[in-house]
Amino acid sequence: MKDGKVVRQRWALEGSGTERVTVEFLIPPSDPSDRPGSLRNLEGDFAAIITPGLQLAFLNRKRVTLEGTTILKETAKRAIWVCGAGAFIVLKALAFRNRGVNKDAYDLFYVLRNYGKGPEDVAAELKPYLRDSSAQRALEILREDFTSPQALGPQRAARFLEAPDEAALAADVAAFVGRFLGLCQS
């Protein structure tokens, strides 16, 4: 329950102290009337958030091994699948358009700047899926909202970081996105 409302799309596990792990359940759209961010009822007490582009996370994925201590202080080692960088950029661009959240803009920039060799490696992961309508929409959003330092995306990424020189950071965001878009076209 959050703010007096039943939350059916989220599962949380409390640790022994202040630790908490939260998992949100997502589902790709399957009906033309599906609205991004709305809930799909799966059972009476269980729902998932409708997330355009999610299908790409199951195609562009990586297997990683996590090892360490769980929230309940147990040791564990597991190999799990995680979303690849190309699909992640699609999901973040679509989320940014739907929510306009500063963190979505920054996350998108962070991956383009830090994943592998940067935009080249992210574009290489996305290229096999460029015909997907969600990928096409994401590229359109990036062109509209991220290619000028004064545009929404770069400005909100810089604001998220509370950077001392927001103009320089916004210019970096626009440059990385521009490079990525160029690579997706070649």
C-alpha cells in the first residue's frame, strides 16, 4: 500500500535493517487501446505496468553473474539475464517521452557515455532491432528531444545531476545522442 492505495504492480522485500528491494512488474502492450504507464490487471491482486518497447529487452539481453550478500544477509551467486544497452536506450527514450523525468534523461546519457566503447557499442546492439516500431519511435524521440543542448533531454539530464556547468553537460548529452543517432543510420 502506498499513500492509502493498494499497489498491485510492485513487490517489496524488507531486509533486517533499513534495506528494501522493490520489483515492479512490466508487460508489453498487446492491444491498440493500451496506454503506456497504465496497469494491466493480471489477477485480482496482481497487475503489471504497460511498457512499450519491453519486447526488445527479451531480444537484446546479456547474461551476467551476481555474487554477494542478499538483503536478508545470505550469500548467493546467480546468473541472470539483464536488458541490453540497445533495448535500454529504447525503453528510456520512450519513458522520457511518457514521463519527462530528469532521471530518465540522465540514465539514457549515462549508458551512451559509459557502456563499452560508448555510442558505437550501444548502436551495434540496437541495429538488429531498428525495424521494430518501438525502436523507430525511440529514435524519433531522441531526434526531437535530445539533439540540441537547449532541448528537454539534455537540459533535464543536466538538472538531474545538478551539474556546476549545466550548459557544458547539456552539450555533452546532445553530442553523445547525436553520435548514437548517426551510427544507427549508417
